[in-house]
Amino acid sequence: MKVSAKAHPNIALIKYWGKRSIPLNLPAVGSLSITLGTLETTTTIEPATGEEAYYLGGERVCGQEEKRLRAFVDMLRIQGANKAPLLIKSHNSFPTAAGLASSASGFAALTMALYRYLDLPLTIQGLSEAARQGSGSACRSIHGGFVEWRRGEDDDGSDSIAVPLAHAGWWDLKVLVCVLARGKKAVGSREGMALTAKTSPMFQGYVDGQEADLDTARQALLHRDFDALAKVSEASCLKMVSTWLTTYPPLFYWRPETYAVILKVQKLRQAGYPVFFTTDAGPHVKVICEGSVAEEVEARLKAWPEVLEVLNCPVGGPATVETLP
Ligand code: PMV
């Protein structure tokens, strides 16, 4: 038997940064995301002829990364009857580990594939719980459209699940991912979050304001109120960035090009275009706009010298899985 799963990355509009439990990978705050169509991770699982092996983009995964994957696979394998070694191959249609949320789509696709291959009972809670332990934001990629990952209160994390808020067709928004640099980021999000929670004096302020931001974003989504979503999303991103800058040692995920592009996006909005920015733990800027102006905005972004490439993404659907002959 062979299974193949696909999942899209997502980007948070209301940001998750920091954990309430490191071992269970539970977030200090809830978050709200938009799923990025077009970009995707495809993961296949089949029986291994020799030892268990994992491949990403055609290259064998080794060292710490292999250990992390193995622990994840074992966590689910223990729940099923099939204990045989697996051959797992993953491929991203976009640059890996550069702040483009490849871990989100990667662990969402892997979770879906393992659930099918190991014949585990599919429940929203189970999928969220599993994907989240691979990478927090991965639980949001199980669903399509606009998704909220609830912080939850329970110590065992059973109420910290991702739930869909609106399907992909609800609002014709486009995410224009501006790639500003090549290469992997210096500090991973796990390490960065732990440092921030420990050392940043701004961290508590960001946590305290999160519920209000989530509420504003939910309302903006419900009423398709672009200006309200723009305002609260940019504020959430900047609050997260303020915690990075006040972490010790400071986390400089942004580069001068990031600031330059953000200032230009703000000018576009002042000129009347429905656009706003967000970023994740990397230098790239994601520009969100109304679908009606996406082509024009994309043409403008491509003309800016800081922008190496623009990936134009509609709102994407949920993760899927199929059994291959
Ligand atoms: O899911 P992780 O551990 O890769 O963390 C994601 C952190 C941010 O992308 C910066 C914010 C978010 O909510 O996705």
C-alpha cells in the first residue's frame, strides 16, 4: 500500500509566538491564519524494503532532523497495528525553511499520510494534536480557508485544537509572498520562542493583548472588513517583532529589505490600495490584498529591487490524502 497526502502552508494574521507547554508544544496564545493555495507539500508513504528512511526534496534526511521526524512517526506508529519500517518522501513546491512555513505544510501532510497509512481514526482533535506536536502552526494547515488555533486551557492540550472559521471561497483575498532572500533562517522558531519567553520584557504585553486581537480579527473576517483585518494583522505582526527585538540575544529575523518593502506596502495603502503586510520568522514579506487588485499589486511588487520573486497565492483548501494503487 502507498498513500499520498498534500497540504498547503498557512500564514498567521494573528501571530503565535511562545509556548505554555514546551513538551506538549502548546501555544501561549491562540492564533488565526489564512491558508496559502498553490504552494504545497506532497508526502508519500510506502513500505521500506530495508531500514526506515525519510527524504525531503530527493535528499535523505539525517542527523537531528531525522531524529525529530522519527520521534514524530513513532508517536503515531505506537497507536496503530502496523509497526513495519516506512519509506517517507516529501517534496515542497516552494523554498524550504526560509520563513515560508514549510514546517506547517510538511507536518500537516505527514500527519494526514500517517493517519491513513496506519489506519488511525480521523478526528479533528486527533489530527490537531498530532500535527501540532510536529510544528505548532501545522495544525492550522489541516484545514483550508481561514483557521483559528485555540490556545486551550487544559493541561493535556486536548482543547488546544485548530478549527476552521471560514472556507477558502468566503473571501477573495490573495497572498503575494515576496521572497527577499535565499537560504535558511539562523534561529529556528522553537529556540526563538523559548528565548523570547525567557528574556523579552515585551512578551507578557503581547500575550495579554492576544484575545482582543483575535476577537477583532474574527469580526473582520465575518464582515469581510478589509481595513479592520489590515489594522489588527499588522499590529499583531509588529507586536511579535517587538518581542524578537527585545529578546536576549535579539532575534533579527527581518532584514533591511524587509523594512523597505513594508514601508512601500504602507505607501500603497495610503494611495488607496487594499493591501497590508505580515511576516513570519524570516525576512520575507507577505502582502495580503483584495483579489480585485492582486494583478496590479503583483506587478508593482515585482518592480521593487528588494523583491527577488513573488508567489501569488489564492486562499487554499484543506489537506487531502489518497491511497495509491
Ligand atoms: O509553528 P512554528 O513552530 O514554525 O511557529 C510559527 C511561528 C510564526 O510563523 C512566526 C507565527 C505563526 O503563528 O505561524
